[in-house]
Amino acid sequence: ELNGKTLGILGLGRVGSRVAHYGAAFGMHIIYWDKSRKVFNGERKNSLKELLRESDYIVAALPFTEETRHTINKRNVKFFKKGSFFINISRGKVVDEKAVCLAVGKGILSGVGADVLEEELTDFRKSALYLYAVKHPEKNIMITPHIGGATIDAWRKVFSLAIKTILNNY
């Protein structure tokens, strides 16, 4: 039942904008937090704290930079709306997983979805969220591999674009 719920999006770039459109299609109220002042048919929040307090579902769609490292951290997980759900589709290091585990353990978050992990490029089995999910299978944590673009159609598009780029530049 997403209709009437509030979807908070961290980062309104290409992916975040697409998520916003999907949420709107389900009748969700869209709010977002982005460093740039993008114009979107949603409500821009001036602070992350404000977005976390108001959102039923929070989707992180930020690029990873040193500036965005641990955007979700121990200082701000306390601002998540009680009972909300957090979904990370950006990059693992945008989120301090230990802080998210703390929020799940305290009952602040009702669930977590992660398409990425902090340690996904080294050894995902060392990731705090992965270890917590294994230790607490009763918690509502879903982790999927970051392979959304690994389809035949997606590969055709990638290879086609690569070939066109090469041919146009040589």
C-alpha cells in the first residue's frame, strides 16, 4: 500500500528522478534532498534531517564521493521516522551500515533493502549489514546483488553505445 505514503529520495539525479516518477505513479507524495536546487514535481527539503523525519520510505540514490561518504550515519539515523523503510541503491559507502543496523535493532527502521554494501568490492561477507542480516534473520533486511544492469538487453545497449563511440571517434 504505497498510495498516500511519503517517498523521500536522497539525490535527484538520473536514477533518483526515475525513482521519483515510479513513486508518483503509485500515488506517493514525493520529497527529496539534493545539493542542487533541481526543479521537480515534488517537495525539496532543505535538510536531510527533515527528509528522514517525514518519509515512510527513503531511497538513497546518491553518487559516491568523499562528500557523500556515510551520508547516512550514527548522527542522523535517530531522525528516521519510526517504522520507515530504508533502501540503498546508490553506493555502499554512502551508508554507515553499522548505524543502519543500530536503527533496525532499536526498532526505528522497519526494514532495509540494499542493492549495494559497504564492502561489496572487497568481501561482502565483511559488510556490517550482511553480518547483521545473517545473525538476525527475523529482521526485515533484503540484500540483492548490484547487478540490475546485467541483462541481455542492457548489455546490447552498452556494447552498441561503445561501438558507436569508437567508430565516431576514430
